[in-house]
Amino acid sequence: MIPYGRQSISEEDIEAVVTVLRSDFLTQGPVVGQFEKKLAEKISASYVVAVNSATSALHLACLALGVAKGDLVWTSAISFVASANAPKYCGADVDFVDVDPGTSNISIGSLRDKLETAYVSGDRLPKVLIPVHMAGHPCDMKEIFELSKQFGFSIIEDASHALGSTYLDTLTGSCAFSDITVFSFHPVKMITTGEGGACSTNNAEIAAKLQRLRSHGITRTPTEMISRTEGEWYYEQLDLGFNYRLTDIQAALGLSQLSKLSEFIAQRTIVSERYHVELSGHALQLPISFSDRCSSLHLFVVRTTDETGLERRRLFETLRSEGILVNVHYLPIYRQPFYANLGLYNPKDFPGAESYYSTCLSLPIFPGLTEVDQDRVVDVLGKPLGHQTIF
Ligand SMILES: *Cc1c(COP(=O)(O)O)cnc(C)c1O
């Protein structure tokens, strides 16, 4: 079996975890702080707040920006459902922006049109936009940032795929064009902590809010308290928070994994370059790259030329029957029954997402994918396609 993605765990990772198991702290303790500090350095952010998943990170990010009932949040039509679920947890209404089928990232043209249409017709504008860096390929953040100033919304980058990517000489997570950036440390993502996630921000107030919300809304910082502290035992609950804490066990794994991030990306780059060479003669559209940004290469998504979806199904089934666990990232969120049943969304409004969805296929890419296994993927994929040139 060859999965589309998987973790890469070394002996050092295992030792780091075992060291914590022998220590005094298992839940959030000193190692979580070390992990946050190291990640903040790595991505050039002022603050990092680690939590138990990217889903939790997205939820807290929405709360920290004040998202509540009656608010509107927009996200990308193509993403994992968590990008849309997080604002729903806050009671907000969610709408989707169409994607550019070439990158599967938010289309700036669609975003501008949707904002202008809402503005002109006096409809609600989004309070927050959640752009998603699909497959690790950074969105057009400069244009999104400019529109946020014009139309007055905040930005949460969903960088679950994109730790280690760069855009216009900025590191993803440095929040050069956003209020908060969110990462995932699920095993298929760029680095793993088992389950885990984080928010980065340059805003001290947002960081303090995120820290409180991940631990029941409680503060132990006297300057944040409403009353005067009554002693060492005293703490105050200021908001309705959660237990979204990461453990020191997980943070130790994360810290060890983080030291290998550039090596992981180098290995993904080799896999990607080999696919580009080996698949160049086939009737497939390969991932596109831009000179002003560098993808973390979380996914390697090829697209068929047939928009009916039949060709993609044929390839998917052929590869799966050979034990190659290709995948589809993702069904447009508005097609998920939970969202479709709201009766608010019409697939016709999302031609980019529909076109992308009917043609996309994620091939295996991860550090540790062997050349032998990759050659098998290329061989099995090549047979039903034949060697034809499209351009
Ligand atoms: C994986 C993923 C998430 C959720 O991450 P978890 O850490 O599993 O909660 C959110 N958004 C996107 C785009 C993802 O790929």
C-alpha cells in the first residue's frame, strides 16, 4: 500500500517523546512553551499559541476576532470542512468564495466581484475571510490584504497545508498579510504532533485571548484580572473557553519534527520534480508554480482534462485497485450534506470549484516515499492514460 501522505518519525522523535514521559509534566508544560518559541522563530511571528488541532485553532482564531452570531465569514469553496465549521461553531453564517481551478486557491476575481456585489446591493460584508493555502501553495495574499482594507474584514490564513511555504519574501505564518495564521500537525501534514495545531499572530491582545480561550478562558496573569489577586491559588475565568491544550508529549514530538522541516520539504521537492519529469508526456495538468512564491508541497494534485469526472474516477479506481491510495482533496464544502441542506448555496455559482473537483487527484507525496514506489505510481497511472500530448 502506498498512501497519499504519511508521517516521517525518526529515533530522535521517539527519544524526545520518551524523555517527556519520564519528566514531571505530561499535559501543557515547559515543552509546549519551547515548541511555541521555536515555531515563532521559524515563521517570524511574534506569538504562537499551540492547541490540540488546527480545527481548534480555527475556532479560537474566529473567537479572538470577535466572530459571533449574526456575523458573516467567507472561506474557500475548496478546503477541508474545518475551515467552514469553525465560524459555524461561533454561530456565524458562512459563505464560500470560488477558486481558481489552476491553483484551487481563492480566485481574486471572484472575491472582488462577490465583495463589490454585496457592497452595491447593501448586503452584509464578511467580518472575516479564511483563505486556504491549498496543497501548500500560498494564496494571492497581497491582493486579499488590499481588499480587506477596502472592505473592512479581518483575515485568518488556513495554512494547515503550508508550514514552510513562502510568499513575496515572507514566511507563511509571519502574518504579513493577515491577523492570524493557523497550522495543523495532523500526521499527513508538514510536521506532526499526532493531533495538534497552532495559531500565529503579531498582535499581543489576540495572542493573550487565544491563550486564555485554549484553557477554559482562565487567566493567572494579575494584570489581566478584574479583581485583585487573593493569593497564589487565585485565578479568574474571563471568557467561556475550552480545553484545547496541546500536551508536552505532543510538543516534544513537534519540536523534534520542526528541526527537520527543511529536510522534509527538500524530500518533497525531489518527489515533485520527479513527477514533473515522469508525467510530462501524459494528458494531465501538473501543479503550477509561480516565481514569487514557494509551495510546501503538502499535496501533489494532478488534474485530468475530462471535466465530466469520468476520467478521474477511472484513474482513482485503477490506482486504488493497485494499492496506491490516491485521494481527492476536496469535495466542495457547499456539496457536503450539512451545508447543502442549509439551502443557501448553488453549485452554479462556483464554476472554478466544480471544474477543479471533477478533475483533481492527489498522488502520493511525503518524505520517505521511495523511488521504487514512486515509479510504480507513475507506471500504474500511465497505463490508462497512454502517452498523448495535450498541448
Ligand atoms: C487538516 C486540515 C484542517 C484541520 O486540521 P486538524 O489539525 O486535523 O484539525 C483544517 N483545514 C485544512 C485546510 C486542513 O487540511
